[in-house]
Amino acid sequence: MEENEDNRIRTWSSDSYQYPKKTATRRYLISFLVGIVVIYLLFFVQLPFFIFMPGTAEVIKPMVSIPKGSDTEKGTLMLTTVRVADANVVNYVIGMLHPYEEIQPKTSVFRQGESEQEYTQRQEYVMLTSQASAIQAAYTKAHIPFHISHEGVMVLQTLPGMAGEKALKPGDVLLKANDKEIKVAQDLLDSLKGKKAGESVDITFTRNKIEQKASLTLGVLPKQQGDTSERAGIGVVPADMQSVKADQADEQVSIKAGEIGGPSAGLMFSLEIYNQLTPDDITKGHKIAGTGTIDPDGTVGPIGGIQHKIIAADKQGAEYFFAPKDVTYKDGTKITNYSDALARAKQIKTKMQIVEVGTMDDALKFLASLPAK
């Protein structure tokens, strides 16, 4: 009898020891899972915001090649970039506290109905058109004969529910509609004139330089201001593709800028191209950074994020920074690139000189006034 009681006591003791052990294991497991959920929420859930911050200052010379180009550059010409990051909870909080970071809703960056992929494609397209304008401006200034070559129409965006959305992707280049060659966007519109929704059209296009063909059924396009009747189309936002060709092959410019997008490097590309096309070195041994769009006639236009580019240029030791002049448009809108650049330069106490430019000539005149190192 005593032995049985002893056994019961031992059994009870063993059970009472195991119970808290199982509870502790369960607690640790729950804590681990909660930790994973918290980490996921903090770092992997994207918020509908972009965070803009200082990017890089990139030397342009390795990006530009001309067979007959001069190789006398002793200084450097640099384009500047803004880094854009998707916001999560952690970097959103950091961005709110950081003096040199800026938070903007994605809706202020994207066009209506534009996806992130389409936005990226648009940035690539405007970089290509910016490069073409920079080449034209430099050729004109250096008196290099050239001509414009049209190379099809790029798809920038597809409209939801239309045939183009199913068959085409942003970045595709349209070459033909039925048997009609497409060189500019107007050619596409002309080929569809008089057609009605439900009719089909054969589109020849390239994707990743591989030619393909698709039959698309026309649909009713969304009405635009001024439309008095329905219009039929394939549902794409087209953009003309063109390249600038020098009459002499050894003066042909080619630019490889990698993944840098947007139009804001136009001015600096034009200066680098001009420097390679002419015998004198316009840098004179100095480190020159800058930003600004460029028109084919050499006019410099405003850009976004100049306050971040000032920091990027300063970190790379730039001595001078070209900033587009402040402009006021007819509707009263003001873009104060130069003033914003001066304010940020003062804030970070840089020794870099901010130079206001309105044209490519303004930049060249300033460079001509610099003493050689």
C-alpha cells in the first residue's frame, strides 16, 4: 500500500514538472511568431509614399563615347541623382525625423492610372529624349552637321480593359499597324482613322529587340476634352522614338547611362559631349557638378530634388554646381531651383559655389572664366 502511494506521488510530481515546461515552450513560440509579424509589418509592408534622399554624383565621361572625341579632360563633369525608396514603417519614421530626407505620396509622382512599372518606363523614356536633346544642343554649339532619325513609337502606358493591355507592355516599340509603317505617334492615329470598335488591327512591334506580331481588337477609348464622338483605339499611350545621327560616323555620340532615369542630366551631358567634340578642355582641371534639363536649342529647364543633389555633389568634392535659374510661369507657378540650391548649400556649409544658368551658353561662359588648375 505504501509503495502504491509512493508511485502515485512520483507520477504526480512528474506531471507537475512537465506542465510548466510545455507552457514555456508555447510562450516562446508565440513570442517568436509575434516577433516575425512585427518585423514583417515594420520592414516589408509598403506604405503609399516615396522617400527622396541624396543620391550620387556620377562622372559622365565614361558614359559618353565619340570615335573622334577629344581625350584632354583633366577635370570632371558630374551628373547628380536623387535616391528614391519605397516607404515602410521604419524608414518612414526615419524620413520624418531626418533633415535631408523628403516624403511624398506616390500619387504626386505617378500620372493618373500609371503603375510603378509604367512610371519606371516613362523615366527611361525621358532620359533617352533628354540625351537626344543634349546631343542636338552639343552638335549645334560645336557646329557638327547632324540629322534626326525616327525609330518607331514606344508604349509608355496601357489603358485598363483595352486590347493593348493584354498584348503589349510598357517599353514595347510599335513598328507597323497592318501594313502601314509607324514612325511617329501620328502614324498610329492615322492608321486607325475611320475604324470602329470591334474591328481588328495587326500590330508589329519589338520587345527586348525581338520582333513580334499581335492582332488587337479595337475598343472605345475614354473621352478626352473636345471629343464630340467615340474614338476607337488599341488603348496605349504612345511616345515618339528618335535618335540624333551625325553626318560623319566618327562624330557619332553614344551614351550608356545604366539605370539612371529622368531628364535632369541633360545639361551636364551636353557639356560633356561638347567637351569631347572640341579641342580645348572646358573643365580646366576642376570638379564640376550640376543638373537641369536641356532643350535642343540649349535652353536649361528646372528639375526636382535639387536640394538632395547639392548634398550628393558636395560629398564628391565638387567645386562648382550648375543650378537652373528660378522661373515663374504664366499661371503664377514658381520653381526656385537656384534659390533652393543656395539654401541647402548654406545649410550644409559647403564650400561649393552654386552657379545659376539659364542656357548651355551660360555654363560655357562661366567655365571659360575659370582659371586653369
